[in-house]
Amino acid sequence: MKNYISTGSKTLSALMVSAGVLFAPAMLGLAPAAHAAATSAVAGLPDFTELVDKAGPAVVNIRTTERLKMQGGQGMPGDEEMQEFLRRFFGGAIPTPSPGGKAPRGRRQAPDEQVQRGIGSGFIISADGYVMTNAHVVDGADEVYVTLTDKREFKAKVLGADARTDVALLKIDGKSLPTLTMGDSNKIRVGEWVIAIGSPFNLENTVTAGIISAKSRDTGDYLALIQSDVAVNPGNSGGPLINMRGEVIGINSQIATLSGGYNGISFAVPIDEAMRVADQLKKTGKVTRGRIGVQIGELSKEVAESLGLKSAQGAEVSLVEPGGPADKAGIRAGDIILKFNGTVINRSSDLPRLVGGTALGSQATITLWRKGAQQDVQVTIAELEPDKTAKAKAKGEGAKPKAESANALGFKVSDLTPLQKRELDVEGGVVVDATEGAAARAGLRQGDVILQLNNIDIRDAKQFNAAVGKLDPKKASVVLVRRGDVTQFVSLRPTAK
């Protein structure tokens, strides 16, 4: 008789079993009370059986196909290794050419052949057949099929998909279908038990369990995801993350992995955001979001202190779209946006979500920090569209005065030419001719343009070098630097001379 024991360190009980020794709790020195407590702790673990029985029927398997164009009689363009990879991961659905590119006997190869493209998961949100899944599950598919736990299969219509949130809404022709209850992702707590149901590796109706590891994990401009340690693998995408009350709190969407498989970190789209997206997809087939026309970055602690802010909260404006809503409202590169309609911007990623969810054409109040003072500006929300890039250039034509020697911050600078000022749309500033010391270590380089030093506008090289010469070497200073289209603050400490 074989004993199967883990290859890691063996427990005392495992060693005793492997040696054929029978034991009782008292043999391990456990008092009856301690044994009872241990038994009680085990008995207190969550039981997911009723939860799975209730939620399972509303979780579906999603299969997508695409039309593969045959070329030269070959069943699949590309090398044999790629064909083998697709056969392994898609269960033999990819047609395999016979030697010489001929179709198997008794079967005529069609010019276009429908082949399986991928497997995912989803869940039913209404009894009349609305199904929610990930946008990446149905992206590029020609046909989508939804299979229920009772083996009924429906051809689904994709009503819409939103890549920014990775949410898609499908519709199948069904009646009195099982559904899941939507929860409130704003009320989740780190450490609470959750389960995932889906089709990892095409293994339908697979249940995995774990806890919520973190909330509001930033992975994108418009979405803060729920992190959990629930086992999620390829095929789980689009399936529900469910709390102990049987409510959906998220849609399993991403994993953090080095191998392509589960590594203990998975991410889910919060259901509140997913439902808002689904409502728009149901009504119009697309999602509209607001924008104000700025490019932003995270505010560091060093820069915040140098600018006179008490904490590193806010979004640093690095680029303002010419003619955009922010430009018309008077917002400039280098401003720090502290609040949007009274809501504090704790991290820069908060701003796109707040702006994106604001009604188009409405007026919003933006509180910003500029040159040591706080002020409010009114901005009109426009519709989000492909990013526009300013065409200003950092360099221009024309002769420049001879560069000064490197100052205490490590800059060799010279005045901007009139042409450069026009191209950059600035009234002053200096261009960096060379860097060393602190400036070089910070990654600043030739061609950068310095617009401010410690909230003071820079007019020319003489004024800039004079101001640097008066800096306290014991304190960090901050310069506002423009490189191409992007403007940002950089914290530097002057070198004592």
C-alpha cells in the first residue's frame, strides 16, 4: 500500500501515517480542550455547497468562433508548431491539413471554415437572456455560443463591448432563465470569502474559493479592480466573483502570472461599474465618457513638499490639449488638480474615472493648486475621443546665445529663441544644453525646457542661474520641465559650492 505525501516538509502526523503508526490526539500532547478548539475551528470554515447550488445554474460557458480563410488548400496558415499549440488549447477544433495540403478523404475543404476561437465564461443577469462577460472574450469573434449547465446551447448576439472596462453584454433567446443577484462592490471588505465559477481550461462549472486580497487596485485609467487569491485561469474570464450572500461583486478579468497560469493574484471588474457599462451597452451599443483634455501624472511626495502641499494628493497636469475643455478653462501644464466637483483626488487615476462618469456638456468645478495658491475653475465636459497630441516642438531654428556653465542643479542652459517660444506657446523659459550632477541623475537631458523653479516663472538663463545660485543645498527644489508635448515637475537637490 502506497502513501502519497507532499514533497514539502512532512508534518508529524504525515510521518506517523507513512510509518504505519496509528495515533490519537492525546499522543501528540493535545489536551481534550485544545483538541475540541481545533475541531471547532475546522468546523467553522465556510461551506460553499448551498451557495454553489444556487448560483451555479446562472453561470454559462461561452464559446466563440471565427471564419478562417483557407489559403492554397492549407487548413491553417502558419507553421506546424502554431497549429499544434492551437490544437492543444482549443481541443482539436482547429482543422489540421493532411500531407500535401489535401483535405481528408470524404470531406471537401470549404473556402472559409468556421473554427473555434476561444473559451470563456459569463453569467445571466436577467431571466429574458441578457448575459454579461468580458470584452476580450468576444473580441474578434464572428459567432458566439452560450451553453448553460443543463447543456442547452444558444447562439448569442453581442449587443456591445467596452474595451476600457473589459465588459461585454450578450443577448440570447431564452425565457425564465436562472439569474444571479448583483451585489454592491463598494461594500466589499478585504479578507471576506468569495468564490469564482467558470470554465478554466474549458472545464465547465468549476468552483474555486478564496478571499478578497485588496480593493481599488489600479491597473487602468477607468477602472480600479478587485484583487483576490481565488484561483482564476484561462477560461475563467467573464465569470462571476460571488460573495457569501450569493451576490455578484465582480467579473473575473485578469491574472498576474509569469507562466500563463494561476499565481495567487487575480483581478475582477467591480460589478457596480460593470452594470453601468452594461446599461449603456443595452441602450446604445456603446459607452460614452466625459473628458477635459489633459494628460496627467502621479504627484510625488518630494514634488508636493516643494510646491507647498501638505500631502502627495492630486493629479499633476503634464499636457493640456490645445483648444480642449481644460485649455478653454485656463488650466495649464504644471497645475495640480486637487478636487473634481468637490471630490478629493487622492491618486491621479481618480480623475479620469470621475470625469468619465460626468454628463456630457455639464459644468464641473475643478480645484487646482498653482504657484502656492488654491483656485477653482469651471470646465465644460466634452465627449471622450481618440487622444490628441500637441504639435509643439522643443527645438527651433535661429541662433542661440552661448550656454552658461553648469549651475548648482547641474544645468547648462540658454535662452529660448523667439521662434521656440512661438512653437512652444510660452512667454519665457530656458532650454537645456547639457546636464551633469543632480539634473543628469534625474534623467533630464539636452533639449528639455525649464519653465519654472520653485513656482517662479523662468524668463531667461540669467534669471534662472541667479535663482539657482541662491538655493539652500539642504532643501530639495522643484523645476517644471517640458519635454516635447509633456510637462512635469522634477525634484532636485542643489550641490553645495
